Amino acid sequence: MVEERKDLNSPACAADQADDIYMGFAGKAELTVFLAELAAVQQPGADKTQRAKVMARLRELLPRVRDDTLYAELSAVLS
């Protein structure tokens, strides 16, 4: 009698198709709100204290930005 062999392989990784939040990245809603805050503090005459807070938040948020282009643009803001 020959035993039927079970397929023990796991399916290919589909992490690139997973939701950003599930994967630990910032979601679209969070990024949209943050980008509006960032735009506001970059206006002439913006409050320096508020700008410092937004820049600190940017440093915290940056590692969670999944999109390479947005990541590069936000990194440039910090330089």
C-alpha cells in the first residue's frame, strides 16, 4: 500500500496585497490628516511651536510610510 503524500508547502507570500494598517504601516486616513497638518505649518507665519510638534510627529510617522515616493518627499522635508 502506497501512502498519498500531503502537500506541506505554504502558499506564496501575499504581504504586498495586505492592508497597510494590518502590515503596520500608516493608513490613508492617518496620512491624509497628517499631510494637511504638515501643509498648514509650512505656511508663512505658522506657529513655530506647532511646527516643531508636527516635525516631531513626522519623525515618528516616517518609518510607517509604505509608499516610497511619499517617504522620499517627507524625508526631504526633514532635511
